[in-house]
Amino acid sequence: MRVFPRFKFLSRAVHEEHEGEHDGERSRYPLTEGSLCTSLTLTVWKKSLVISCKGFTVIDSYGNLAYRVDNYIGHPNEVILMDASGNSVLTLRRSRKLGLVDSWFVYEGERGKQGTRSKWSKSNNSPVCCVRKRVNILDGKPKVQAYVYRVASDSDKRHAAFTVEGSYAHRTCKVFDECKKAVAEIKRKEANSKDVSFGIEIFQLVVHPGFDPSFAMALVLLLDQMFS
């Protein structure tokens, strides 16, 4: 599978090199690159830990805080995905042109922050990819919710690196790569008791081997912007 030029850890090949290594670390730190030799299930709660903010709180399978979003109010033009310590992991920025469909560009780290540099590019002002909502209801792809493009080819649906299919509103989505293999999925969270229902505010994000959980969570944020 081809990968983004500056986002090489999206490739399965990168993680297959780590298979069998750092077993002890994987058991303690499920979000390390080596851990992606197996599927990872995160619990996503559409609620910020900060009282005055709206956002998301993401918990790993060990009950630890994995990601957080605290600046999510309405439909902002910029959303920052942070790790448990509050460090910026990915910045999602909206680009709107002449009333056409919005495009969202994904940047590593905090876009525009002075003194930072992406290890995949010389400048953190270079976007990793572009995500666009499907709007053409006559294109024969009713299940598609969004397309993820390499920036160089973000106008050609035939060359989409990933597609998101299903229904985010019902929390049933899958992310497919170019080979139509599922790399991540959004699922309703099932309660142990029949008398308990989590609704759609608490759900699961399952990340399959080789796909980066940070990027998968970024797609969740963008789908929420597009369909909420």
C-alpha cells in the first residue's frame, strides 16, 4: 500500500518491522508503534475534561487517557488533537473556497508553532493529507462518507488514499485503504447490562494492525465536524 510521503507510519510495513520487539513495552504502553502489530480498541467519549470546553476524551483498553480535545466548540476552523499530557499531536484545519465543499488539511503537531519541526518534512506548515466530505449524491457511492487524499492529488477521487464508508451519525463506519481493506472502524459501544445504553456520545474506535491510532482519531474528529 502506498503511503503519505511524510506520514510513513501509516504503512503496515513500518510496523511489521517491529513485530516481536518490545513485548514488555507493548503490554504497558498500547499506543506505541510496536503495539500496532495487533488491533487496538479505544473508547471515545464526546466530552471534554475541561468544564468550560467541548471536545473529546479517549481512553485506552487499560483505562488510561490516550487522547483529548479541549478546544472543540461548534464547528471551528481548527481542531487540535492532543495526547494525554496535552501535547499537540495533529492539527486539523478547515479550508473553505467560494462556497464549495470544505476541505480539511491535517498537519503534524501544532501548525504554525515556532521552533517545531516535523520529522517527515522540513516545515510543519506542510499538510500531511486532505480530507473531504462526499457531496455528490449521484456518484454511485452512497456508502462513502469522506475521502482522504494525498495533498498532491486531493482533487481526484480515483486516487483517494482512504475512504470512509458507513454512517457516522449511527457510529458505524469503516476506513478502507486503496486495496479496500479495513484499517479502522467506528462501532457502537455495547453495555454489559441490557438496562444500560451508551447512546452515541460514547463509542469505540478500533484501529487495525499497521494503521496509526492518532490519524484514526483525527478522522473521527473530522467526521464529527462533517456530520454533527
